[in-house]
Amino acid sequence: MNNRPNNRERLHLAKIKEMPCGVCNASPPSDAHHIVQHNQYLCIPLCKDCHTNNFLGLHGQKRNWAIYKQDEMSVLNETLRKMLG
């Protein structure tokens, strides 16, 4: 990604990475998946399988997403609920 997050955005991304996976609840650390590139606050925590796995992940066939009946907006909603809780 060609962006430069500021200090506040880096802190937010660090908190996202400390959260369990928003899809399967796998233990941290998680990847911070940007729903919209360069929008640091539109990120969700995803484990490697739910993020980049060819079969399970968002950037693959999304099988875990279907199993857990999740989409990016439902995971974002839960992420914000936990952070603002």
C-alpha cells in the first residue's frame, strides 16, 4: 500500500492487530485488513486463513466467511463494538 499513516492511525492499526480474528475468533496477532484502501479506520482484524488463504480467505474463495456467515461490514460492526465497548 502506498500510504503513510499518522501516529494516531498507526496506534489504531496496532490495536486492530491485537484483536482476535473478526471471522473465526483465532488468537492474535491479526492482520489489519483495509476495507477501503488508505482509510485506516476502515480496518478489521483477520487471521492469515480468513485474510489470505486461497480457499478460506477473503482474498480467495471466502469459505470461512460463508461458514461463519460474515461479510466485511458485519466484521467491521463487531470490531467497532468491541473497541468502543
